[in-house]
Amino acid sequence: MAGIALNPDEIQFIVQPYQFEPHRRPEQPLSSLESSSKSDSERDSDINAVATDEWCTCNNCVAMPTATERRCCQSFAVFQPKLDEARITCITMHEAFQVNCLNHHVLELSFYEYLDYNGPIGDEEPVHELYRYIAYRRYTRWLWHRQGKKTRKVIPSCFMSAIRTRFPSDGFTEFKYPRDY
């Protein structure tokens, strides 16, 4: 077989530099792309930096420890149809939230399902923490219809406050994005 000679002027490169780099969204300011002198943990840990009334529009949010968690239910597009339909200003006033995420009997049933998949729990395991965990999962299923380690969603402050009031604990865990394994 004879070799094919290619003329360098006829070669077209399909891959272009920066072809797969993400583009800046038009609504994203350039300053958010630049690095700041403060680290993320320093910015997030400054709980007093942003007053609740600056980011909450439902009037039920409480101060949260990180900037990621400072979200009002009004800032989530997925909530708007439910809020408009029920003619309410906060998702914690929605009947489905109160029945699915705060009702002890509903959470007890989900608790038994949890035990089927995860086995028995020890006597030292606080039931309030498990009920809170189950309420978070029911909330995620109700609004986003999907759950899993890689599909975590930020929970609005007003929701967190309602759940933590109903199922108190000595300490709480802040929102964490999933890790890549």
C-alpha cells in the first residue's frame, strides 16, 4: 500500500483551544469570578455579615452559619408554583410541607422504611436526628423528585428553622456539597 501524502495547508483542526471551557453567564458579574482576599470559610463563617432581612423575603428565615445556607424559599424557582397555588408567602405554610415534613406519624412511617434499608439503630441514636434527616429527604423528594449522594440541594433557611424547631438537637451539620470519590 502506498502512503498518503497530506498537504499541511489542507489539514483542518477540529479541536479549538478553550472549546470546552465554561462561559460566563450574562447575569454573573465579573467580580464573582475573581479571587477574593478572604477564603470561602472566612466569608461563610461571618454570620453577622449579612442581615436576614437582606436575603429573606418570606419573613420566616433565621440567620444561618454559611453563605450557602442563607437562602429564602422565595429564591428557589421550584417553589414558586407551589407558593402561588396555595397563595402563601413561605413554603413552611404549605399544607404538603406540614403533612410530609413535620407530621410525626408520616415521619414514623418513613422511619420504618429507613430501617428496612439501613438496618436497626442503636439505643444511643437520637430519634430526633433521624426524623430530621428523614424530613430533609421527604422535602427533597417532594420538590425535586430525585435523591442521591450526587444530587444534593440547598435547603432554605425557613425550612431548616421549622424542622430544627420541631426536632431539636444539640448540634447541627451545615450544608456540604458531595465529594468526588
